[in-house]
Amino acid sequence: MSTDLPQFKDVVAAHERIRKFVHRTPVLTSSGINEIFSSSLFFKCENFQKVGAFKFRGATNAILSLPEEDAQKGVGTHSSGNHAAALALAARMQGIQAHIVMPRTAPEIKKKAVRGYGGIITWCEPTLESREATMQEVVDRTGVTFVPSYDHFNIICGQGTAAKELIEEAGELDIVMGPVGGGGLISGTAISTKGMLPSARVIAIEPAGADDAYRSFTSREFIPSVNPQTIADGLLTSLGKLTFRVILDKVDDIVTVSEEAIVAAMRMIWERMKIVVEPSGAVPLAAIIENKIDVAGKRVGLILSGGNLDLAKLPFK
Amino acid sequence: MSTDLPQFKDVVAAHERIRKFVHRTPVLTSSGINEIFSSSLFFKCENFQKVGAFKFRGATNAILSLPEEDAQKGVGTHSSGNHAAALALAARMQGIQAHIVMPRTAPEIKKKAVRGYGGIITWCEPTLESREATMQEVVDRTGVTFVPSYDHFNIICGQGTAAKELIEEAGELDIVMGPVGGGGLISGTAISTKGMLPSARVIAIEPAGADDAYRSFTSREFIPSVNPQTIADGLLTSLGKLTFRVILDKVDDIVTVSEEAIVAAMRMIWERMKIVVEPSGAVPLAAIIENKIDVAGKRVGLILSGGNLDLAKLPFK
């Protein structure tokens, strides 16, 4: 793995690599929402991606970038979220094995998804130490390659293909926005945007209750996440070392949003666009609703990162 | 208005008429759902139609079919559902006035939708007598043309354009399914299907708790709906005189589904396809879930009729 920062040419190469295996998701617009904000919003619908989230792009790219010999031994990760399901399906589609380390306490629906995609689950305790130790044990025992969920050159390049497709379809944009958690998606988004539309601004949006990226970006010092609280459960993780470097290099601004705005954005997307988006995916629109970004008269791209959530626990009242 | 039954050529003419004004909604497929049922299902997503339901097609066709002189005087209807919003928006888009008679007890969200589209609301009491009397009073006073919500030649032809687009996109189909309430959608669907794919079967699906169409179809005698009970609130109405004739002529079968199956179908569509569909729109898939129709190995088209519902009152547990 190169430790240089990924460049747009690397995203282009990733796109060639994964194109046959990922959905080219639609870019949707809503005249009702555009009217409300006097702007043209373009939503890249990664909720329609395989496994219901952009994570499938990075996982597929990481697997296809492995030397054949390593690939045959399989891949592994520790995750209880979308990356686990994405890696399991991406592995199955390439005919290789995926080992997923998950805490016993993970939601039943997540376990089911991983099993449904043919992933082999190894249980661990719900602590980072146990996850990492169990992962290492699995790697030693099986010879699989560990594929982290965001802080990885090939993962970032894979995630960047979503913004590449968005810009190919929407054309000129003044602003491109995405949520930031670990930073894989926003790093890839920034690389593609600056590569294709050098004068467009890239803005990362983060829940105020999990604002380590905002604080790291503002202070230009890596500040890990401590006890983050947000409904946007995909954005609880700390930035990675590599993603932080890309963000410092290529993201123009990071703004934070309230929990109320995230729920209002979810509701607006569900009601007006008739699509199911998870809280993390609604975070960019939340920044527009909360007036954190001036979009009047502008053409704005938003990455809707995914659509996986428990329908029995929705926040609408 | 012709009292002859509408023919496929009338749907073709309607399509030419409304094409510029309606969304050509996508036809979505889900490899996960196809796997579960060992078949190829094609979902025509009228939840993405303007106002969130197929009703916009019929309303637009009815307005565009009016003689210029009548059109200038405006249109009116009594409805508290999707047809009211559809007629209001369709009228506004043609630069004419829509008068909507609504019971005072209608949900606030429906009133807001009609007002948002520029419709003029006249209140009535929540009885059919009051609705009809108030409508007549509005017609006498303003000279608007009454546009009923389903039992009308031009409404049926407009609704038939959804199945026409579905078949244009999906190609050969063995079965085409739609929900049946008043019968406007299934009538148009049957006309288009028999016109384009003469050997395909057309199956109407109805909630068991509102099975007047099933009983009418089976006995071949018009049996009105009495005290229907179903979560699929778009399907509470009785068949119309004209729609019943079309159904007897062109629909191959009507089957009923349980409330549990409707909720299970909604859940499957929301979870797997990441789109918001209202209970009525999930009714066709419910028949497949309940094994009422043998779809194994078949290519099946389903009309997802709409996506309007109260997010604070979802049936998921």
C-alpha cells in the first residue's frame, strides 16, 4: 500500500476496476426541495448501492486491488456496520472468503446481513482491544488480508467513485457536500471534486455531538472522538490518519449540525423524495436546513451515503 | 365524455397528451427480492410521480382533454386523498383554477398539500351527501368541470400510461399486477397490458378487509363497499360503474391479501429497495408474499401506486 495521498487518477483507476460490480446509483433532484432553498440540489443516492451504502465501493476496490495470491486467502475486517456487510458481499462476488469480527452485542440485523452475504463471523467482546486482538488472531490463523473500513488508500479511492459519478451526471457544481465520520467518503469525494471541478468547494458535514473532525480540522491537530452521541450512527468513528491528511489538503470547510436538523433532513428526504435514507445520509441536507451553508442560486451536490436503519426505531413524531 | 369503454389507443393518445407534464418514473428491480421469490419483479415507481402518486397522470389527462372554453373555467373535485392534490397541481400547471371540496376533518397534511398546490378548498361535512351537495354548489357557482377521482374515461386512460411505460421498459411480462380500490388504476393497467402484451395475465390485488371488487368480480354483480377496514387507505372506495365494466372485460383475476402481508410487503420494499411506498402501493407484493400468485420463474410487473403516508404513524414494530 502506498502511503502517498491518493490522487484523482487513483479514483479513475478504481472506477475502472469496480465499475462492473457496483451499481451506478441515480442522481435524484426534487423540485419541491429546490424551491424551498432557491437552489439546485443533486442527491447522489448511495442508499441504492449494493448492501444499501457507499461502503460497497471501497470494499470492492480494496479486494480487486489485492495481489491474486493474497486475494485467494480471503479478506477480513472488524466492524459491526455497513463495511462488514459490504466486505462480505464484495468478497462473495469475487469468489473469496470474508472473515468478519463482530461484537456479540451487535444488532441481530447486522449479523444476519453479514451471514446472508456468506461472511464468516468471529465473535469478540465489544471493546476496541478485543476487536483488534480477535482480528489479529483471525489473520494469523487464516492468512486473510485485513481491510480497514476507512483509513486505507484503496478504500478512499473506491468511495471517491460516488462523487465522480455524481459530477459526471450533474455537471458543473458550486459545492459538493458529504458526511464525515471516519473520513473515507469525504476524502474520496474531495479528491474527485477537486480533480474534476477545481473551483467547486468541498464541505464536510458532521453531527455536533460527534465533532472530532470539526475540531481536528479547525485546530489542524488530530483530536480523537470521545464518547460521541448522535443518531447518525455511521458517523461515530474518529478520523483516520490518512483521511485526516486528505481532508486537511482538499476539504474547504467542515460544519456541524444539530440532531434536530438531522431528523428534519431525514423527514424532508423521505417525504419529498420518497426514499429511505439513514440518519448519516441526511446530515448534508441538515446543514442546508440549519442555514450553515449558503446555497441560494447555487448548484450543490450531496452524497446520500446510505439507507440502512431499523424501521421499528424511527425518530419521526 | 364517451360512455364506450376506453381502448388502448385512448391510452396512447393520453400518453402523448400528458407526456410533457408527468414524470416518466423509474422501473426498479431488486436482486434480493428476486432471489427470495425465484422470479423477476419489475416495480413501476409511481411513488416518485408528481404529488407522490399515479393520480397525477389521470388528473392531467382529464384537464388536457377538456374543451378550451371549459378548461378556462377551472376544475373541481371532492376528495381528501391523492386525487385532490393531483388535480390541484395539474390545474396549476395548466394555469387554471382547481376547487377542492374537503371534509373539515381531513388530515392537516392533506389540506396543506392542496393549498400548497394552489387549490381553493371548500369545506364540507364528512359524509358523501355533504361532499356531493357541496361539490354541486361549487360547480353551480363557479362553472368548474367536476373531475371524479376514478370512474371517468379520461382518468382511466391517464392512469393506464403507468403500465404502458412499465411495459415499454421491462419488455415481455407474464403477469402485471396492481392494487384495486375505485378501479381507475387497474382498469388503465389492464387496457395497456392487454393492448401491448395480449398473452400476459392482469391480476388485481385487494385488501381482504375492503374486498368489494373481489366480491363484485366473483359474482359478476356490482357489490358496493360497506364499512371497509384496511391500512391501505387508498383502497377504501367502491368500484365505479365504468371501472367495473373494464375490470370484467380485461382483468384475469382478483385476489385478496391480509393486513399482515401488506405490512410485510411495505417493510420488504422499504428495507430492500430503500424507497417509501404507502400501504396501498405495497398490496401487489403482499399477494406474492402470501403465495396467492405463483410467480416462480416468471417476469412480473407491479405498479407501486404511491408513497404518501404519515411518517409518525408507521406500522413497523
